[in-house]
Amino acid sequence: MREDQGQDLAERLLEDAELRRQFRDSPVEVVEGAGLELSDEQREKLEGEDWDDVDDYDFNSRFEGTAWMAWW
């Protein structure tokens, strides 16, 4: 995965409420749909998180700046 691809997706997630909703429903599908390849470990980590419990403020704090790198 290229770092700029991950950053682009993180920015889109912060700006687009519909994309965040889709991500909450199916994070692996959204990430891979953006052209990013995930390892099995990354898939498990994304699927193991209860994204419904993450409000928009916390969601933003996880994906702003370089924090997004912890997820993929």
C-alpha cells in the first residue's frame, strides 16, 4: 500500500459522512474498494473494531494526521 493512498482515503473518511457510514458497515470493503491491499492481520483488526460505537469526533481523531497509519 502506498502511503498517499491511505492518506487520501483517511481524508475522504473525515469529509464524507456517507463514506463513514459505509466504512462502519464494512470497513474492509471500503478500504479495499479504494485500491488498498490489506494483510490478514489488518483485515482482522478492522473487522474486530466495533465502528458503530465510534462517534464522528473519535472517528476523526483516529484518522487525522498520521494516526490513520495504525489501522492499515
